[in-house]
Amino acid sequence: MKIHKQNLQEHFTKSEKLGSWITDHVGTMYFFYLIFGWTAAWLLWNSLAPHSLRFDPAPDFLMWLFISNLIQILLMPLIMIGQNIQNRRSELLAENDFKTDKEAALEIQRLHQKIDLIMEKLEKKDQ
């Protein structure tokens, strides 16, 4: 069974596809910039905005700590699940590559035998 990269997603459930998507996107600089920007905006707003507009006052930032920890707690197992899915994807691709290489080796061997036969016939003809 040959597995093409575009057909690889068929081997995964919707939950596995979601976990893989999250892992692919959380592990980017764009996600880092998003989290950094959100953190900077939150902390600056609650430190520098007028007191009446601050919703999570400094220096405690309790809501920010809660949300940040919640994000970490949820993303940690999701990333681990996504890594397992990516590992499974890599194993499927490696298995497919091995099968393809094996078929190619057999085909090369058949072609080599045909070339040997042709060479033998040419040598007999020259004699």
C-alpha cells in the first residue's frame, strides 16, 4: 500500500488531525509573537492605563497568571499528543519510502538482468 503525502491525513482521526494542526502552529515564531504581544499588551495596559480602566492591576496580575497557566496546562499535553501523531506520520512515511525503495531495487534488478541478456546476445552476435 503506497501512501502519498496528501493521502496521509486519511490515516488519522479528526482529533489527531486537530492535535497535529495545533502542534504545527504552536511550534512557530508566529505563535511566540502572538503570546509575547498578548502578554506585553496585558501587562502594559494593567500597569500604565488609568486606574479605573485596569482590570488586572499590577503587581499581582492574578488573571494574567491564571490564563497563562491555563494555556500552558492545556498546550503541554496537546503538544505531546501532536508529537506522537507526527512521529506516527514519520513512521508511515518511512515505511512507505522503504516499500518504494524495495520495489525500485527489484525493478533495477530486473532491468539489470534484461541488460545482461541483451549484452550476452550482442556478444554472441559479434562472435
